[in-house]
Amino acid sequence: MKTKKEKIQEILRKGECGIIFRKANGDEREMLCTLHPDYLPLQDKDSSSGDNNETEHVVTVWDIEAQGWRRFRIDSLIEGPVVCT
């Protein structure tokens, strides 16, 4: 059976996804992100997760708008991931 993190990563590999989460400082953040190989930088395409230092409670994603790796805690998700493309 897949973990919640594995399910989230599976969705993120399908394309552009929208998420809303609560940052550590309490602010809400919307992010367009992905783990789809077509969006990842060339040097990171094989890893498809960005960072191997994450825990079971943290997901690392490619932020499409900021063009960089970002992390969010699974328990901070308010909405998503929702596939946009």
C-alpha cells in the first residue's frame, strides 16, 4: 500500500499541479509545482525528487514559477495537489 507521500508524488509526476499549503510562519502559499521529468532541470531529471534528504513528512517539488526546488510538509497541505495540465 502506498504512503500518503508516495500518492502525492505520483500525482505530481503527471504534470503541472496546484497546491496550497501553510508555511512555517503561518502564511498560506499557492504554488504551481511538479515532479514531471519534462519540467525538471537537466541535471535533476534522473532523481525526479530534487533532494534525497527529505523525510516521510516532507515533499520536495519543482516550483514552476520560481524555477527552483521547494519543500512543503504534508501535514501543512490545505489543498492539492491538483493536476492543472
